[in-house]
Amino acid sequence: MNKAAIFHRSSGNFCYASDKDTVVVRLQTGKDVDSAAIICEDPFINELKRKRIWFGVPAPMKLIAETEEHFLWEYRTKPPYKRLQYYFSVISDGQEYEVYDNKVSLKTESEHSVCQYFKFSWLNASDVIAPPEWVKHTVWYQIMPDRFCRAKASPEKDGLIPWGHYQKTGFNHIYGGNLKGITERLPYLHDLGISGLYLTPVFQSPSYHKYNTFDYRRIDSDLGTEEDMKTLVSTAHSLGIKVMLDGVFNHCGTEFFAWKDVCEKKKDSPYYEWFFINDDDFLKERYDTADGRYYTFSFWAGMPKLNTNNPEVMAYFGDICAYWIREWDIDGIRFDVGDEISHSFLQYLNRTLKPLKPELFLLGEIWFDSLKWLCQKEYDSVMNYPLSSCINDIDRHSHLSAKAFQMSLDHCLTMYPEQSVEVMFNFLDTHDTVRIAEECKGDHALLLQKLALLFAVPGTPCLYYGTEIALRGETKDDNRHCMPWNKIENGVYDEILSKVRKLIDIRCLYPQLHSRSFRFLFDEQHPRLIHFLRVSDSLPRPVGIILNTGYNAVNTAFQGRILFSEGFENGSLLPKGTVIYESETL
């Protein structure tokens, strides 16, 4: 047996409380393991039973996931005394091995050595990861306000680029989209099936993107007023739509009052420790900060990095967030560059903001494994870039099989405790990536395949504005075009819009798509035919998803009512075709 493939820890996604009563234990093994069991009991059971040594009761573990190199096994229990002590037994090639905290050995060998047990110390209800319940049922829509909609009654301003006129934009090129424009388009979003808005920054800044904020209390005059924000949120709420703002607390703009004071007074400024300044000559003119004179976001001299370890900085931005909640009744905050903000600051925000609004949603922008931010109850969720790669890979690699897709998906779905997976912020594209329609080279069938997957997996899906009409664009400025409202209103995009709307409807109407249970069905003759069932314990009929990611038409057989189809005729699924159906059987 490959002992090096065995892994467990009594924390994180391998041992956690899924609710106030239930403990989930997982074990990773190599694929040479045929079965796994857990031997567990209360750590003090021997004293209760007046036994000399501790003993446990064996229970089988369920195989829940498979990756390229590993199996993942799971056991769920409700320990009556809230504690659990345990070790594992695995069978490989007819031999039994035992897995302890300090060793993996044949059962016959471990009987004669000192073995350390694993332990889940105590199930404290306050430690259970519990994201806001509403999030798992939300379909998000990301908006860059300057590019989404200019209100019909907006006064003309000097220097605005004509709406929809494409040019290679700089950071100060403004099209004039505003908060009133978003409010005017809320009926469109409601009709599409959107129930959550994520707005990129809206505060005072010299750029169109607003990520170099200098006044975190004032709505940028290019976008509107504080009253406009109140109206937007209240109108959205009346339609059942939540609103999340972008908080840029990792760095600020050079017009931020504290940075200006530091530039004037240097070490004599009371705000000097609000930043990371390493050189007395930090003000020398240079576009980047690769010389280390002070720390910034991504070496951009115009975005000095804030010291979120500093208690004064924590208190200042904690007050800012509280102001947004009190004044505008926002529902969530997305943290830009969320991996560089201090853990102590995020813990402080949880302590101060959650009492103001217990259902407040805190989302971190992190592009990689984010377990430590989630298990310490700092973020409720993070942006799920691993899942984005998993879905987008279906057409990037011609050799990718349905089995390979399943293993990649299994990895994404077991990276975190299940409560976190249920609210992962899932997407195909954002303002920081190539637009998904560009990735698909304008192929609507391929786009719909990927959207079908986005809406068919656990988590909370998000569309980047314009994805519903297959808006194209490369990274950076080219993926931030204006929404073409004239064409939308003239019916140019009706076909793709209706199909995306149908996919969202299915997501919202079928709770099976919110569950954690998958059953993959593989076809050896068609290895690139992705077919899986989404199952809910409380509902008798699964929902099936079939995607033909191969290069030839495939005759598919299934029993059920078709909910959505693209490229499906007389039982034949064309390349890039999709079928979603309500199955008659398991």
C-alpha cells in the first residue's frame, strides 16, 4: 500500500462540525485502498466503562470523491457527548493497515507500538461554520457601474466617452454609467432571475474602476450620490435582490487623507504606521515600487498598501463598513485582494459587523486554496477560481475525459467543509479575466454548456454583466465594454437571453442542483460525454445533465422530462450539445 498517499488532520476540511450536532471525518488514501473504516468513541469512554485502555467502535466510511491520485472517504456521526477520539483501518490488497496520528502500519505491527489517536475535542456551537442561509439560494450578477447603464435622465458631463463607443481606455476614461442607471435596469435583472448584485467599487476615486479609492464614505460623483445608493438598495430589496459592495481595504489611492498626510509630514504624521514605508526617500518619482521604498498593490505606486495589522486602521475601516450597513442596508462586502488583508483585521470585522447585521455576507477575493480564511470564520466564502478553471477546461484540452472532469470537480467540492462549499462564489469570468464568451470564441453552444455546469454545481453562481448576451472581450480594459442596451431592447440578443434565463430558472426551481450529491454515468464508447445526476435526499427525482464535449454526435438514452436542450435532435446530442432533464429513475 502507498502509505505516502494517506493523509488526515483533525481540522479544516478533514474533520469539522457540519452543524451543532454532527461531526464529519474524512480520510485521504491512495487508489490502492479497497475500503476504509473509522474506529471511534468518546475519548473518555474507557473511564466510563471502567476499562484500563481506551477502545473504539468500528464503522464503515463512504467513498465520496476521487481525484487523479487519491480517494476521499467520509464518516458522519452525532457524538452524544460532543467529543470524538478515533483512528482508521484500511484494507489494501487483502491486508489491514491502521492509520494513527503518528504512524501508518500493518495492524499486527501497531498492536505492539505506541499509537497516538486523532481527536475532535469538543463541538462548540459557536465554532460551527455558518454562512448566511440566503446566500446558497442566490444567483449573483457582477456590475462595473461605469460600464453598465447611464440613466436616461442623466445630465451630460464634459469628457464622457459616447456610450458604447469602443476605444482603448485609460484609467480615467469615463462612459458615464451610474447608480441611477443600475436602478433603472433592476426590472431587467429581476426578469433574468438575478437575486444578488455585486458592484465593483463605487467610492471617490480618480479612475473609472475605482479600485484606487480615496474617500470610502462618499459615492463617487461620476456614479451618483448617497441618496442614489439608498434608492438602489431599497429598490433592489423590494424585488428580492441583495446588494454587495466591493471593499478595497488592502490599498488605497494616493488622494486618501492618511497617505496625503504622510506624504506631507513623513514620520511626523500620525498615520505613518498606517502604511508600509521602508525608505525615507519613498516619495521619489517612479511608476513602480519594485525598489521596495514602500509596499503597494502589485508594485503600482499609485496604490499604497494599508497596514491592516494596525489597530487604528482596523477601527477606521470597521467604522466605514458599519456606516455602509447602517446608512444603506447593504447585504454583503467583497474584499478586494482578500488574501493580503490581515487575519486579525478580518476577525475584528466579524466581531464588530455581524452583531449589526447577522446575515451580512463577507466574501474574499482569493484565487487559490482558502481553507485558513474559511475555517477561522473570517470570510463566509471566497471567489471560486479553482471551479472556474475546472469548468473552462472542458474545451481547452482535447484529451480531457468525463472521468477527468469528475476528478477535477471532486477536488473543488471537497476543498472545504460542506457549509463553505454550499456558498462558494462560483463564476466563469470577472473583470479580471477573459470574458467567457471570448474564451468560447463566440460559440453560443459552448457557452451554454459551461453555463449549464455553473448552474448545476453546489455554490452560489455569478454572471459577469453581459455574459447573458455573450458579450466578448479580452482581459483588462477590453473585457469592460458598455452594455449594449439599444441592441438588447431591439431584440438582437433575445435568443441567447431566453436560453440563459431558462438555465437560471432551472437552477432556482430545482433544489436538487443545490445538493452535494452527484452520480456520474460514464460511457466507455464516448469518453468525452459528461453525464451526471444531481440527487436530493428529500426529492424523489434527480436532475440529469448531459454534455457532449466530444467531436461527434452521440445517441443518448435517458428516461425523463427535458427541461433544457441545445443541439439535441431525435435522441442525438451534437458536439457542444447540452441536455438537462428531470429523471424518472435513480
